[in-house]
Amino acid sequence: MTDRGFTLWFTGLSGAGKSTLARAVERRLKLHGRNVEILDGDIVRTHLSKGLGFSREDRDTNIKRIAFVCKLLTRNQVISIAAAISPYREAREWARREIRDFVEVYVRCPLEICRLRDVKGLYRLVDEGKIKGFTGIDDPYEEPLHPELLIETDKEAIEDSVNRIFVKLAELGYLPPEDLYEDTGILTDELMAWGYL
């Protein structure tokens, strides 16, 4: 099987575990010699989408920019991993149509657990009235209707989630069966620091 590019698109609330999963999947893919790039929502906003606000139009523009880069990488046999809240269903479906080789992973976690994790301190700022229009609080998050995979980070270990992602990618023909092995040492220190272990 030749290497095949695709986009793995993690969507979910802030604190759900998108970036953590993205890094864990990236590490395991690289162990198999695959070319991988992560487009993390926070980093993209610092560089590619600097200057955009958080109106619906600006959020959609941000997602379209991420999707554009993912499309370029994907068609050049790179595995793109997008980890962005991407709250609106229409923008995610636009990305799916543009990229085509698109695997949507809904990283679901109850809001109260996301609040407890609050690794970036954003929910605290919302509570203090310093952030308005925050997804899941006073701006909507539109859940995916038919994601390729649902990951519930409050209910399973990170290794189990990563294993399920790899199984799904193999089922969809994006990875060969020999890439399905368990790696129990995925970013243990970092995951502990982020409060996921």
C-alpha cells in the first residue's frame, strides 16, 4: 500500500482533548514513517488567521483557511491533522467537500469536565466576563451529525481513543493493517501535565 494523504479533523469544545489526541496520533503515525502536520486551532489563530475575531463570519474564515492548507497537504500525500473547535456544522461540511479525504472525529466531553480541565484558563476568563461569545457557553457548538468517529474523552483512556482512531483509519483504507498496534507510552508526561491522566 502506498502512502496516502488524508485529513483527520478533530472537532469539539475547548478542553475536550482535541490537541492532546492530535499529538498522540501524530507521534504514532511518525513511528510508522508517515509525513504528518498538525494544524492546531490556537497556533493557526496566531499565524495563519491573525487578526480574525470570533464572529461567525471570522470563525468560518478561520476554518476555511485551515481546510485550504489541509487540502494542499493531503493532495501531496501528507497526513493533515486539524485540531480546532470548528463550532459550525456548515463550515465543517464545506471542509469535507473541499478536502474529500476527510475523517471527522467528534471529541465529545461534558462541559463541566472541560471546565475542570481548563488548561488554558479560558473558562475562568469567561466566568470573569473577560471573554464573550465563547463556544459552548454563550455561542453555540453544533455537534456533528455523522462523524466517522465519536471519541468521549471523559469515558476512555487516551491509548484506547488512539487505538480506535487507528482502527477506523484502517477500516477506511487510509492505513495498512500493520499500522494497528498498541502504543501505551504515548506522551505520558505531557498528558499528566494537561490533566488527562
